[in-house]
Amino acid sequence: MEHRYARRIVENLDVLLRCRGDKVFQGTSRNISTNGIFVELLGNCLKPYDIVEVEYERNGFPRFKRRSLVVHVRQDGVGLIFAESDNSLNRRIDAAA
């Protein structure tokens, strides 16, 4: 059963995750919604409830940075929920869906 509150779109973007002040992980987004993002990572050491800053750039839009919470960790990546809302991002995602 699906427990998401927002529609997801497939979006393959280069993503940086900043964690614990100095650790930076590079990954690729698999999908994104107004509430969160799944980022494919190899060899990550993140765990549920870690706080990270998500950073990515999308053509034609300003650089995006948002604090997020790790909600699940899989072998191929991490699921994040955004800790704060960004109305401009929400409008872009809604327009793309």
C-alpha cells in the first residue's frame, strides 16, 4: 500500500547530501515530490533520522538547498522527507507531473 501524500515524478539530477557538518555524499535523484526525494547512493553510511542538506540544480531554476530527514535506507540509496516547505519547488514539481 502506498503511504505517500504527494505525487512523485521521475527526475534524474546530480545531488549533493551534506551531513554532520563535513561529510558530503554525491548521488542521483530517482524521483522527487513536494514532500521528499529518493537519492541513489553507493556506499553511504547514512541512517534513519539523520538530518542532511539536499542540494541540486535543475536547468533554468535557482540552486535548490533544503534540510531533510532520512526516513529509510536501502542498499541502493536513501529516502528523504523535506523538513521545510518551498512553494516555488512545489509549483515546479506540480507543473512537471
